[in-house]
Amino acid sequence: MKTRYKIIIGCVAVLLIALFLARKRFVGGAGSSTVEGSRAVTDGGVKVPGWNGKVDAAEEKAGMTLNDARLIQEGDALHVTTGPATTYWMSTATASGDFTVKATFTEPKYMNLNSHAHPYGVFIGGNDMRTSKQSELYCAAFGNGKFIVRGFGPTPFRMNGLLGDHNDAVHKAPGKGQAVTQDIALSVRANRVTCSINGSVVASYDKAVLTGDGKLKSTDGYYGLRFAHNTDVLVSGLAMSKN
């Protein structure tokens, strides 16, 4: 009988370990498939006046908060360090109709906080911010030549696969610990939404496939910055212009 109980206890222990590892795989944000869990930063929080943020729902379920990532000002640039996968936006940063949102992202030390490439980029169509119904569409680049387009509506929806696509326009870091820079833009023109990276269009979609039940409320709304978990990135030149 004691042997039987030992076997049962052993099986339960194995199951709990498996569930823990699965949870770690799930945490980390869209666009990342890994057992590498999100690691909280020190002295976290939003340190720049006028900015807001929200970590992904999966991160919240795992106990992560906005204070486990950090947004600070460094000269003319924003310095973002995650932590949990996080979206940041300014309180006054909204766009509607036809527009382009763009920014330049520099990863000073490629894969500084992670074992493989993690994405970062811009988002548009932000609505119901800081609620469980928050929606947005983002285009983000990896330092290995890949990019990903994904939305929350509020559940995630993928536009170019689980792990994104390679594109020659996306810059590759020379190696781990080396710098890599990406210029990323999302544009809305009439019925099309287009992502451009380093001056080249990498993806384009009909607005109708991005909005509606389970997707974006609208392409109108807040715009800002999007980071996967465990990233260390400088951002400059965030701007919105009317098309």
C-alpha cells in the first residue's frame, strides 16, 4: 500500500512540474515561443510623465505587473527594459482616419536579456486601454531578420504566423551583444493597413480582416510602443503623421 501511495505522489509531483514549465512557456508575450520566463527588472515602472502601460493578460495571470518592466527617458530616447511583455502609450497619443505611426528602435546589445531574438515595434488601434478588453495591432521586428504582425482584440490574433516571417528588409544583428536598429511604421490608408520596416513594405492587410468580432474595435485609437518579454531597447522618433 505504501508503495502505491509513493507512486501516486510521484506522479502528482511530475504533473505539477510539467504544469509549471508549461506556464513558463506561455508567459513571455506574443511572438515568443520559449521556456524562458519573464524576469522582473529592478527599479521598474513608468518613469516618464504622460506615459501609461499595460502588461499582457498572460503575464498578469502569472503575477507580473507594470512595475516588473521599466520605461525611462535617456536624453532624446526612451529606454525600455522588460520584464513582462508590455504595451506603452502616451495619454494624448491618438490617431484616426488615414495616418502613419513610426519610430526607430535600437537594441544596443542584441539578446542582452534573452537566449534568442525577441520582438519590439509600434502599435495602432488601441482601445479600452488598461482594461481586460484592451485591443491593438502591432508590427514588431526581431534582431534576427524576422518580423511579426499581431493583434489583441482582446484575445490575440495572428496575421503572419506563430513566430512571424523572415524579410530581407529587417536588419540582422552582427552577433550576440552587437547593436541592431530598425525603423518601423504602421500606416492606415483608405481600406489598407501596411507595415513597413527600414523603408520597405513587409506586410499589408485589408482593414476589414483586422476589425470586427474578436479583433480590433477600430484602427482609430491610441498608438504607441510594443515590447515582448526580456527586451532592452532604445526608442527614438516616435511620431504620428496624417496621410
